[in-house]
Amino acid sequence: MRLASSEDLQVQLLRQLIGYGLAVSVFITLLMSSEFLALELDINPLHVVAIAMLFAVILLLHFLFVRSRLSTAQVYIEEQPLHLTFWHNEKIIEQYEERLVESMQKKKVFLNPKLTLDALAEETGISKAHISEYLRVYKKSNFYEWVASYRITYAIALLDCEFQPLKMEALAKESGFLSKTSFNKHFKTQVGISPSNYRSSIESR
């Protein structure tokens, strides 16, 4: 069952408020013009006020009820996975790609060893949920593996052009890793050999 969109609920609320308003206006106009039209309406003025106040309360309660439904619909939409909300919207996906490339390739935020998903979301203006879903759907990866891949690519570039070899621990920190152990693990996963063996293969060329 599809939840009504926020636009649908706004239109529905507007139509119903107009309907209630017209009903109240017609009723009050009829009462006020009863003498002019020679209609004998034996109605106590206090009853008129009471009925008008009742309509006002109904309008208020109805507004609060529909607004709560509207808020629920908006939260529902915001919490939808990326593939349900933006899968068909190539422009939004392209915007996400551009922002992430700007942050990772140009600004090189991955060199910050304390980079978190929260920090990247703030940097790019993309929600954490959408970054995670984007990486899962389009990069077949998660945040930590994706960031690690940038760091390993950067480390490989350093190894390929280094004039004075760095110690592996220094190379790990230079590439954005907090520890040599994590660096070795991700390097071997991505490249297939350890950083030391990779360096040896370069030196033997």
C-alpha cells in the first residue's frame, strides 16, 4: 500500500479546509439574513456562537490530524533507501557523484585518519543514509572499504614515485591509516600482495 505523498496531502487539506470554510460561511450568512428574507428561524444567538466555535474546533482538529499525516509521509520519504527514492533520478545521482569526487579526489579528505561518515556527510551535504546506500548500490562497497581504497591508491602512488623509501608505518600514516596493521590488511586485499612485497617488485624492475 503506497503512502500518500506530501503534495497529495497538502492538496487534500486545502480542499477540505475550503469546504469547511464555505459551509460555515453559508450557515452564518443564512442566520444573519434570516430577518431580511422573512425567514422565521427561532435560533438562540448563543447557539449560533456555539456552533461557529464548534466548526472552528473541528477545523483545528482536522488541520492537526492531517498535518500529523503529512509529517509521517515526509519522514517516510526521507527514510527511504536511495534505490527507492532516487533510483530513477540520474541528475541526483550525478550530483552525489560530483560532490563525492570533489571531496575525495580533489580535497583528499580520505587523508584524514579520523574521517567518519558523519564528517563526509557534512562535507558533501549528502545524508549519511544516502551516502551508504549510494556506495552499496553503485560502488558495491561500504564506507570504510571505499575510503580505504582511496588510501591504498594514494599509497601505491607514493611507492611508485618515492625517492627515499619511507618506513611502512610512516607510509601508512601518510596515506590516512591509523595503524600499520590496517594498512597492510587493506593493501593486501586490494593489491594482492603486501606493501613490502610491492616495494620489492618495484625495486627489482
